[in-house]
Amino acid sequence: DTGVSQDPRHKITKRGQNVTFRCDPISEHNRLYWYRQTLGQGPEFLTYFQNEAQLEKSRLLSDRFSAERPKGSFSTLEIQRTEQGDSAMYLCASPPGTSGYNEQFFGPGTRLTVL
Amino acid sequence: GQQLNQSPQSMFIQEGEDVSMNCTSSSIFNTWLWYKQEPGEGPVLLIALYKAGELTSNGRLTAQFGITRKDSFLNISASIPSDVGIYFCAGHRSNTGKLIFGQGTTLQVKP
């Protein structure tokens, strides 16, 4: 157990529906990262937060995607009008302590299937 | 897209054998990390490397940060069935928050 939790673990939805995922990071760290992983590939960076500020967004994050981190604690990732190409594992990561950002501990992921 | 090249793509070995895999990049990284991922789970951090030339061990695992800062190697000695999984390298540059991952090396161990 890395201390990073994600909910739900699995989500099946129909194309066009909206979905929202939640991540609860290691509580004492101010950074939180989102990645997406498709079958047979390594995780790809989507976005990250320092406290409640979203500091960087990948070009993978289309305008249908939005992420928030109110109060600098948990974070949500919402996908609007889902498409079949959004099917992937969505991973949240957090550094382990209050110093350093280089090591990132991952949650178990949310597996999204868009039908 | 991905900027790290991992090899080999997959390995099928006999229990007890040693394993070597590597990761190369066209760009310099300040930190190299090695993760293991099992089906349906998130990647688990195995080893972190912070200095060029650094050699670090974690049990039967040994990893090295290449002196050019563009590559890293992971060795597993005396493999056992529970070593099965996908091994990912990841690089980090200090001016960004993000990790860049390789495509992974799938390891299968025959008892």
C-alpha cells in the first residue's frame, strides 16, 4: 500500500457520458500527478498540481478533460462526453514526503472502459 | 509521446537465472526510477537513482545511472516466479514535475 488511493477502481460507461475519478494522495505532500496508461504502454503524464494550483497540462489533456484539487488535498479528474479512445487506466501519483519530488508513488489506478 | 527506449521488450526466463534490462534516452535526465507493475495495479517503485554513475541495490535488484545521464540499467539476480510483471524505467528532469516512462519490459519466469 503506497498510501495513495483512487476511486473507483473500475468504471464502465457509454460513449458520450461524463465520468469523474477521485484521488487521495499521501496527505503531507503538496504535489499530485495524473497519468494515463493505455494497454502495452508506459504511463503518460497528463497534469500536476502543487497545492490547489494546476501547474502543467499535457497536450493529451483535451478540452473534454478537467482536473481540480480544491483545498490542495484530494483531486478529481473529469472526462466529459467520453469517447472510446478515452479507455485507459488513469493513475494518480504523489511523492512520499514533504521533501523532494523525484520519487512518485502511484495509486492502484482507475480502469475506464468506454463502450 | 514516449522518449525512453526500453529493451528488451519481453523476456521469458528460467527460475534462478539473472535478468538484465536497460533504458536509453536521447535527452539527459537528472533522476532515473525503476518501477514494477502487475496486472490491474499501479506501478510500484523499486529503485531511485540520483547521480550519474550511481549503483544502487534493493535486495536482488541492482540498478545503475549511466555516466552519460542518458541511460540506466536494471539487473535482477536469481529470479523467482514472483518477479513476473512489467518493469518500467522512468526519467525525471528537475525543471518539470513529470516522469517520462519507457514502454516497459515484460518478464515471465518459468518455475
